[in-house]
Amino acid sequence: MEAGTRQKKQRSFGVLLSGLALFLMLCLCLAACGSSQVDHPLTAGTPIGEQGSPVVNTTTPDSGFPIVVLDSQSALTMYPGGFMTLTVTTNPYAVCNFTVYYGLSSPSKTYGIVPRTADANGIASWHWQVDGQAHTGSWPLSISATLPNGSHASTKINVNVTLPPISVGSPTNLSGAPGSDLMLTIQTAPSVNCSLLLTFGPSIQSKTLRAHAGSAGAAS
């Protein structure tokens, strides 16, 4: 009777020891697994993703941003010697500039073509003179903008160079007898050369008169 009771106690104690050993082994495994993870210290200002890894900033200097021409504040059709205006809206404080060739071998460097810094509302404006040698036609104008952080954007538009306008001015007198003096005054672009072709009949040789328009565009 006593021998049976002793055997039961020994079996119970063995089961207890086995359970304790299994628990200790489980704790050791958990501790080992936890210590295998690499510690990644956080850097101030670095955003953290959903899985705890740093988010890489993919912004590059060539990522681009909007450059929009304000048509209501721009005049991009003009004759040589006249003035064009251009207003764009972009990111605030971007340094903006443009280049235009008018069909010439080198870009225009006339008064007014200089870098402009956009204001707090992102607006930059230019007022410049078209080269006197500019060819008539439609020509590309390239606009660029650079932010303080180095980001860059660009866009292209077309400008139109036309012939100077001509209108009859005063004084003008186009009626007279043979041998009398006639007078014609025109209004055109400033500082351009003008030619007047006179034809008085099939048997009379044509005559060409030349004049130079003054600073106000008048030629007589």
C-alpha cells in the first residue's frame, strides 16, 4: 500500500518537473527571438511609415511644379522695336527667367529680360523690348523657374512678331496740280525705316521716297 502511494507521488513530481522545464525552454526561445531584431534609432525629422521603417523623400530637383501664363496680363504679339509683357504664376519666391530668339542666332538680351523672383502669391512679370532685327513669325519662348530648395520647372509658349502697323497721320495733303507739293505723314513703329513708292502714270517713271520714323513713330 505504501509502495503504491510512493510511486504516485514520484510520477506527479516528474510531471511537474517536465512542465517546469518546458516553460523555461519556451521563455528562453522568446527571449532569443526578441534579441535578434535590429534596433533602428529614429532620426529627428524623419517620417515613419506604417511598418516602422523610414519613408524615403523622392523629391528631386527636376520634379517640376506649375508655371501658368496669365493671358489677361500678357501681351505677346508685337512688331520689332515694340514692347511685350508677360506675367506668370508659379510657386512663391521661385526665381524665374525666360529666353527667346525671334529666329536669330542668339537669344535676345534687350532691356527687361532679367531674372524675376516671384512674390508671396507666386506672380512674376516682365516688360521688354523686341529686338529691332527680330524676324516676323511665331517663335518659342522658354520660361524657367527655380525654387530655393533647388527644384526646377520649365515650360514653353509662343510669341508673335508682326510687321509694324501703318496709319495715315497729320498733316497730310495728297491733292495738287502737277508741279505742286504733296504731303503724307504716317504713324508706325518708332525708329524704323520707311519707303514710299510714287506712281503718276504709265509713261512717268516711278519715284521712291525714304524716311526714318522718329521716337514717336511718325514719318513724313
